[in-house]
Amino acid sequence: MSFKAKFVKHEVKPMIENANFAKTLLSKEEESCIMQFGTIVHYQRGQVIFSESDTADRIYYIKEGYVRIFRVTPYGKKITVGSIRSSGQLMGLAETLYRGDRTCFASAINEVTLVVVRNPQFMDLLVKYPSIAIKASITLAIRMREAEQIIEEIACFQVSGRLAMFLVKMAKRMGVETPKGTKINFRLTHEEIAYMIGTSRQNVTSLLNAFKEENSIAIEDKELYILDFDKLNNLIV
């Protein structure tokens, strides 16, 4: 069996990332604790939360919504870094902990509610609540693995495979079961998906149409449904 086949079997079909994702989520009790140390801030879809080169003097807890982390190339192209951040997760940890500047941008995918905690208060929080400190450490470790996995995916998979993998991951992590199939429970434009898998909007549109024709997915009223996970998994080559 080739390296690529081993990678697909191990990383994609069992969807082991979902177990790791759960380890990063704060409990309701931990959320209550972090809210005591921070301030609630609301962002609208598309609004920038922080920018590259900003001073990293605070961390963010996502109370509601989805956030995209991305970088901008010298040619102005947005490249998504890591996976989408979602409710229950901390973000902005690395630079805040080592007191550097931001190395990327964060923007709201939909309406987002954050708890913003300044660095001194966050240090106090970690000392007072070790369980949150442990989850912060796990989050950093998992995100390092995410970065490695992105490199592997770009190196090992064709664009069709990367798109299929993206849809499977989003459905497993954020999907809602309906009579029509598994609905990915938020909307992304074709351009936004293209940023996340490292391709063009035209490629995404063409491939989504091909997936529809083979009944792997359905798109109704701009909502995307997964109809056949096996067909999508078979594209990840």
C-alpha cells in the first residue's frame, strides 16, 4: 500500500479529527469562568476581528458563530490557515502567549459573539483554572498538527480530493441530519471555499457541479447537503 493510501485511510475515513476537536471545547462551567475575566464583543459577517501585525495582547473565546483564520499573499490572495474556528473554542493563543504580533487575519464567517480577554487577565485565568490551561495547551498542539496536515493535503491530493475532504470534514463537524441528507450548517461562497483548499473559485464551482451530477451532494436554496459520504471519500486520492 502506498503512503497516499495509508494517509487517506487513517486521516479521512475514520474522521479522527472530530475526537481531537472535542478536546478543545470549553465546558459550560469553563465558559462561565472565562466570561468573568473578559468582555463580550459582537461581529457581523465579513468583519475583521484582528489583522496581521496587530499587537497580540488578548485572546478570544468564541461564544457563538464561525471564524476564518487567513493570510494575504503579496498579490492580495487570501489563504486560509487551519480549519474554521467555531463555538466553544479559544483562538489567538500562540502570539498572545509569547507576546508577539499577529501573523494572520481573523474574520467572521457569520454573526459572531466573542469573549475578549486581555493578556494579564488571561494569565490569571490560567493559574486559577488549570482545566482551561490544559485545553489551551491541547488546542495549540492540535493546531500545529492542522498546519502540518494542510501541507500534506496540498502535496498529496488533487483539487477534487481536497474539495471532497473539505466537505466531509465540515459535514462531520458542523453538519445537521435532515431528510434530504447531511446539511452543512452554514453558508460559504465558492470563493471562500476556494481560499480554504488552495484553488480558484472557478475550480470549486466546476467541481461542485460535477459532485451534484454524480449525486454525491445536493444544493438547494444555497444550502449544501451531503448525500453520499462514500462517493466523496472515494474522490480523496
